[in-house]
Amino acid sequence: MKAAILVVSFGTTHEETEIKNIRTIENQIKEQFSDYAVYSAYTSSIVRKILKKKGRVVDDVESALKRISADGLKHVLIQPTHLLYGFEYEKIETAVAKAKSDFDQIQVGKPLLSETRSMMSVIKSLDEELSPTADRAVVLMGHGSEHFANAAYPAMNFMAREMGCLHLYIGTVEGYPELDSIIKLLKAENYKEILLAPMMLVAGDHAVNDMASDEEDSWKTLLEGEGFSVNCLVKGLGEYKGIRSLYIEHLREIIEK
């Protein structure tokens, strides 16, 4: 093996969606870059603690880099599966700064929504996969963040309009735009039917509980309370071929530098 590839995800405690999304991306990387040793890590300390209680130890970035160094590999390519240059991405940068002296070279790839071209590719891919129509809007639920990188979400709403994907809307759970803002847009366009899907790598707690459940504060319940007919698609971004291809493209960019 000439070098290591470290695939870094936020992580999830849901085994089924982990396999469908995170593992699928990692396996595709292993297939396409068979000359490299592939490692994985999670940035979420909460996810790692829960998994540890279940008897499974998952590396954070710092531990994974120590493991790679101990295996004698001196060149590391890190590809995050995160969506934004947010707080979780900054954890990767902090770990890299600490470990830099242990390697000849460490390169870090871009997150999914890293630039205009990538955001437009995501919109196009989701528009093709989810097939919004004149009668049915597609509402995507992103996580959102207090980090300034959250600006990617309102930017993508503007891009969707500019690209002609007029029936595609992106809201966030913990950022802007919130669901209330999306509801105003949907009502202004007189939509009655909604396809609700996660704008997240994995369809975990947020998708299952905050989006698709019958709880009184879920997006499904709130939208139905506003008079919309709602169908939910509990499917992580890692399950879409076009999205996986973008992660591979970002990884290939640092390999070819």
C-alpha cells in the first residue's frame, strides 16, 4: 500500500442506515482506489460513546491517524463525508494539525457542499432522483448549524430556482431557513402535496424522529397541520449514486494534486 485514505463521517448509531450510506461510500472508495489502505473515523463524540456502550469502539480522527502512523504509512488522504465546512469539519483540521509531524503528507478533501459547482451538482442529482412535479414539492430537511457555513442552505434554495428546479425546497432543523420559512414559500405557490426527505448523509435520528414520525413537532406532523398531504422518504444522501460520485470526485481531486 502506497498511502492511506481516511474516510471521516459524523457517524450514526443506526446500523441499517450506516451500512446503506457510510459503508457504501467506504466500500466504493475501496473498490476504486484499491492501491490504498482505507480507514474510517467518526467525529461525533456522542455517537462514539453510544457505540462504545454497545461494545463497539470507533476511532475519532486523532486515533485513526495514530493507527495509520503505527501501520507505517506516511501519506494520508482524508475524505470527509460531512456536508459543510462546519464545526465537525474543523475537528478534522484540528486533528490534522496535531498529527502533521507524524507524516510526510496529509491532504484533506472538501465536504459535499464545498463550492457553487458542487452545490449545483447536488441539486441536479436530487432533482433527478426525487422527480418533483408541478403538483408536488420536494422538501429536504437539512441539519443546519450556527456555523457560518450554514449559508450553503439558503444559497442552494436560490440556486434551485435559478436552475429551474422550482419545486425543490431545503430547510434546516437547527439553522436557517427553518420549516416556517419553507411553509410560507409552499403556501405562496399553492402546493398541496409534499415529498419530505432528509438532506443528510444518513437517515438517522433526525430523519426518523424529527422528520417522519407522528410526534407533534415532527416536520411531517407540522406540514400536515398546515393542510399539506405528506409522503416521507427516509433515505440518506449516501444512498444516491450521484451523491456518492461527488464524494469520489472530491477525493480524486486531492489524489491528483
